[in-house]
Amino acid sequence: MTRSIFLLAAALCLIGSAAAAETLTLDDCLQLVRKQNPTLLEAASKPRLAATAEDATRSAYRPRVELNAGYTAQQAPQQVLIGGLSEPTQDRTYHHASLTVDQLLYDFGRTAGRVGAAEAARRAASFTYTSTEQDFLLQAVAAYYRVLSSTALLQAARDEVTQTETHLRVGQALYDQGVVTRNDVLQAVVRLAASRQQVLAREGEVENAWLDLNYLTGRPAESRSELVAESPPPADSEPDNASLEDRPDLLAQSEKVSRAREELRQVNGSFWPELYAHLGADYVDNSHVQEQTIYSATLGLRFTLYDGSARDARLSQAQETLRKERRHLTDLQERARLAEQTARNDARVAAQQISVAQTAISQAEENLRINQDRYREQVGTATEVLDAETLLTQARTDLARSQFNYQVAVARIRYAAGKL
């Protein structure tokens, strides 16, 4: 029994270790966003609804078949007067039925415009979904690197606590020897408290970053994994203004322009007649007539002569809508170019900042070592040591933030080209 309990406990420990060692790459996160993000799962229904609406619109090209049947009871049958005598022409009660087939033949682009608008709306819905997906992928990239950046900042804060604790021990020892004043110890104690406060703040930032990433990827809020700090591709790997026309939001807006154009075509068609065909079979149960079923075929023309200027109003509205959608497309194109250029500039600046911060860290580490040695030898002050610690923490913080800014800027470049 004891051996079984031991084996069970060992197995649970192994499972826990495996779970703790689970790694999560950026590509893993992006795939989880595509498959599990709750907002994207909801948005996925919109292209399907648009496709259904398109199918419904296409029904105008197909014939309309109707069947009507009923039973009628009258107070008295209809009669005619012949030579002063009345003669019924129908029974007081009777059954009746009719079967009709109507087919639109031509309407000068009215139906074609309606179908074309539905097709464009379906394509726009698909591109809009892709654009929404790209938005969430960019958010996931930022959240992923925010976790890494916050973790690096937390480690920098913990390193400062360790350094300050070491300095406090040195200062306490020197104070016990009567070499320095109590002010040195108090300075170290106060700085240590501030450093520990910073650790608490950084831990909160890491926790919030994980919560954000887990929401975007559709994972439980308490999930934690080991993230892989992958190096992003160089910012200049994509040519300037690369494939901005492939951006899903621009493609969606282009389809909205097409839809507005087709709606204008539909309204223009309403100023012309409709040509249609009608087939009918009408049955009336009537003992007073010989032919109870009448078959008919009609080739007809429908034309609205006047509708209170409603068509003119719809025409003006359709023209203005088309102009608005075209202007919005132009604005989106300009904003896309601006976003790409801004992202490239941010990536270039961040890359330079990374180089500067890396150099500053090595210099700050050497500066701290020198000041610590000087303080032990009583040729330096406690303030100089604490200032050196602050400089080192700041350099490490600058590096973590610069790396975060660079990684996100590169992702923004890819986002500008619709390639996340």
C-alpha cells in the first residue's frame, strides 16, 4: 500500500514537472488565437451569414412556383339575368386551386445589381474577418513579448534587491567596525525597501501580461508556460510598401466599393421595365361550366410610372454611398502606408536603442563593481554604490523595453502588409 502511494506521488510529481516545463512559442500562440479566441469564434459566423444572404439573393434568377388551394362557401351563388330570368353561374360552395410559375426574364440590371452587391458583401465579410484576425494576432504578438519583457524587468528588479542586500551586509559590517556612520546602513535599508516594492510591481505586470495573453489565446487564466524568446526577422526583410494592397482591411473596403457600385446599378435598373413570363393552371369546382381548369401563359411587362420620387431619392443615396466608400478606401490606403512607415521607423530606432543599451549594461556593471570595491576600501561612499545599482537596473530596463519595442514594431510591419 505504501509503495503504491509512493509511486502515485512520484507520477504526480513527474506530471507536474512536465506541465511546468511546457514551452509555448510565438507560432503556437498565433495558432491558438486562430482556433480559440472567443471574439474570432463569434466573428466567424459573419462570412457564413453573408454567403447565405448571397444564396437567397440568387433565387431571383430562378422561377417562383406557387400553389394555392381552398374551399369557399357563399351565402348565395353568383347569378346572371337572361331575359328577365336569373341563372346561377357557380355553385354556392366549391373547391378551387391554382398553380402558377413566374420567371423574371430581364430587368435591365436590377437583379444583377442586387446579386452583385450580395457577392461583394460576402467577399467583404470574409476579408473583414481576416482583418479582425490580423488585429488579434498583432495583439497576441504584443502580449507574448510583453510577458517576456515584464519577466526581464522583474529579473532586473530582483537583481537590484540582491545587490542592495549585499551592499546592506557590507555597510552593516563596516558600521559594526565603526568605520562608517549609521546613515550608510539606513540608506541601504530604505533603498532595499524601494527595490522590494519595485519587485512587487513587476510581479503584478507579469501577471497582467499573462492574463492578457491567455485571453487572446483562449487558454485558462491560470495557465503558465515557458515562452521561447525568438528573434524576430530583420525589419528590412520586407521591401518598403510591400503588398499593401493585400491587406485584408483594404480588400474588404474595396469590396464595399464594389457593393456600392452594384447597388447603384440596381437602382438605375428600377427606372426601366421588367420583362417576365407567367404560367398558370386555375381550377374551380363549378357544375355550371364545362371547362373547370383554365391553363394560361403570359409574356408581360411591368413598369412603375411614378412612385412619389422614391426612386430619385434611392438613386441619390446610392451615388453618395459610392462616393463615401471610395473616399474611405483612399483614406485607409493612406493610413496603411503611414502605419507601415511609422512601424519601420520605430523598428529602426528600437534597434539602435538595443545596441546602446547593451553597451550601457556592460559599462554599468563595471561601474557598480568599481564603486563596490571603492566602498569596501573606504575611498567611496554608499551613495555612489546605490547610484551605480540604479544605473545598472535602468540600463537593463532600457534593454528589455527596447527589445519589446523592436519585436512589436517588426510585427507591425508584417501586419501592415497583412502577413501576420
